[in-house]
Amino acid sequence: MGDATVVMSDLCLDEFTSHGHCGLLTPSGEVDNDATLAAYAEMAVAQAAAGVDVVGPSGMMDGQVGVVRQALDAAGHQDVAVLAYAVKYASAFFGPFRDAVESALEGDRRAYQQDPANLRESLREVALDVAEGADMVMVKPALPYLDVVSAVRAAVDVPVAAYQVSGEYAMVEAAAANGWIDRERVMLETLTSIKRAGAQIILTYWAVEAAGLLRQRY
């Protein structure tokens, strides 16, 4: 309450699997959506019991928000919010993060993450997540999808978040390291563009530094 820190958790299976996918696999190697949902439900309850305020189902399984919401409510965690990764693209911008965590991903995630060219699909996914009980929705990545952030903000009445991912961060840091750009100005300019597009919440690797700069300036 008030100024208390909000604790958020990522709710996905990729960090616990040898194949690096966001769900359980069938014997033939395909992601098993329904079996994965059952695991997500258990994970959501465990995270809530551990004390999180917000769970963030990020695996992009069909029906994940509804299953997580029902599991939380049934376990007495009605006050735990759900931040839905409603628009998560099969993006090349995740590369630096996957390298840093030595991801064991086999193949790609195009079967369950979204097509970067398909805005209408993204809006349908957002509407489904809100209907299933999402308290907030997120677009990921952010900077290459500012039009999507804007369209989502216009389409829903829940808070909209945008995730400035590792590739976006790495491009700025690499250019700054080479002396090509003014690092602080570009950092704030990218964050401002995400805010201007309609995001009410921004997840960024620069969170602490940017907050300090804004506090000094304003």
C-alpha cells in the first residue's frame, strides 16, 4: 500500500526446461498448450503464496490468463494482480538476453509468440486477455512496436505496459560506447517515445538510472 514496493514475478517455464520453450512438450516435440496451463496454474499459486503482488504470465499460451486468474482466486489470492503479456512478438530483439542467460532454446517460438507483421492478431489477443481477467496488459518489445502500444491503449480500459527489451537496450549502449550518440539523451528520448505512444508502465533495464535523471531534472 502507498509507497510499498510492488513485487512482480515472471510466470513461465522456459527457465526450467532443457529445450528452452515456454511450455511442456508433447512426445513429438510440440508445445502442449493445455498441459502447460495446468503447470502455470500451480506456479501462479506458488508465487502468490511466496508473497508476490503481481504475476506476469509470459508464455503466450492460449487461455493462460483465465486459468491463472481462476487458480489464484480459488486459492484465496484474489488481490494478486495479473499483468498479461498480451502482445509478445517472436522478435529478434530478445537476442542479448538469451545470450546472457545461456538460453537452451531449440528452434523458435513462432508457434505461440506473435507475428511482428500482424497487428490485428495482437488486438484480438489483448481483447481475449482482458476478457479473461487481466488487470494490466503488456506489449513486448516496445520501441519497434510503438504503433501497437498506441493501438492497444486506444482499445482497452486497463493499464498498458511496454517492455523495453535487451536488444533495444543493447543498441543504445553499443552506439554510446562507440561515441556515436549521447547516451543519456537517447535513453530518455526512447523512454519518452514509449510514454508518448500510450504506455502507462514501462519496464526497462534503465529504470533506476532513468528515475534518478528525471528526479534531478524535474
